[in-house]
Amino acid sequence: MTRRSRLLTTATAGVTAALLLAGCGGGGGGSKSNDKIAGADTGASSSASPRASASAAEPGRPKITLPSDVTDKYEGWKTGDATKDAVLADTAGRIDAINDAILRGDTGAPGLSFYYKDKGLSQAIAWVQAYLDSNLSFTGTTRYYAPKVTLSGDAVASVVYCSDESKGFNKNRKTGKVDKSPSGQSPYVLYNTRLEKNKKGVWQTSNLISKRGDKTCAG
């Protein structure tokens, strides 16, 4: 769940440190009031996502449609390996879900409990609430790229990937005003997530940590 890590205000710095997501994670720090909230960990109806569009229509999966001014681009999001691609599809679904929750301002959005579990879920809910507390939403494009999937047995996986939030901006939830002032922070974020496959076959994110400005993602 991240955008141009225009992070939260110092009043929510504790939440930022606990999450800094793209689905929620750890790492954060101080921020300016006009800094973009990092968050999600991010997908849209007009998304350039290469993930199978049928996944959103599968029985039991929440149907998520984001506004036309929000676009998430997933680059290299296919490996050719069926299991790894399923992991990546649910990672993208998780990003979609938290973006949907943030944009709707709903900490109880069904996509959260579908794609998150345990610590990951509590982080996600706290992140959505942080946006609400700051009276912020977002707009623009976020690029997700360079994913690397590691499988640990049949039901545990990790996904490391990058995001570029340079074209994502905060938007005042009440006035709709978009803040494009310089952030002063790197727009590149490295994410490291843990996923666990549940009985329904959904790869749920149980934890996520992130590092803004990591050289792995720059350029």
C-alpha cells in the first residue's frame, strides 16, 4: 500500500514506523504534513496489471474497482511458474484491496480480511485509519516492479518487490485538493512480504516490512 511516501504527520509517526506498507510493513520515521502516506500497498480498475483478470471474478473473491484517477502498474509480474504467479496475483490483489479501503475510507472493507491475516491485517487496518485520521486520500500512478518470489514448502512464500511512487500524490478527502509539493523523500520503496496460503487457496499477507530509498529500487 504505498504511494509517494508522503508519509503521515508526526502525530501518526508511530503508525508509520509500525507499517510503512504497500500492504503494511515496518520502517518509517518522521514526516511532513504534506508528505504522501505510504500505503498501498496499491491496484486500479484501469490498472496495467498483468495478473489474470479472472482472479477478481473467482467465487468468493471481493470485486474491487478503483476510480479512474488511480492507476497501479505491475511490471514483470509474471514468472511462468504457476505457483509463483498465484502468489504474485494475490499480492496484487492485496495491494488493490488496501487501496480500495483507503479510497473508500473503510477499515472494514472486505478485501482486507480476504488478503491479509494476523499481524498483516492489523497493520493494514491501522494504515487505513491513519489516512482517515489525516483526512487524506490519494491520486495518481504507482509502479510495482522487480518482484522476486521465494517458496517455502507448499503454503509459505515471500515476495520482495519495488514501488515507484513519484507520480502518486496526496488528496484532501474533503476538498479534493491534490498536493503536488516536493516530498523531500525518495519515491522508491523496497518491500519484503510474507504470505501464507489458507484453506481456500488464497495467499494471504501475514507481514510486510519496507525500506524507503533502498538502492535496489532506484532508477
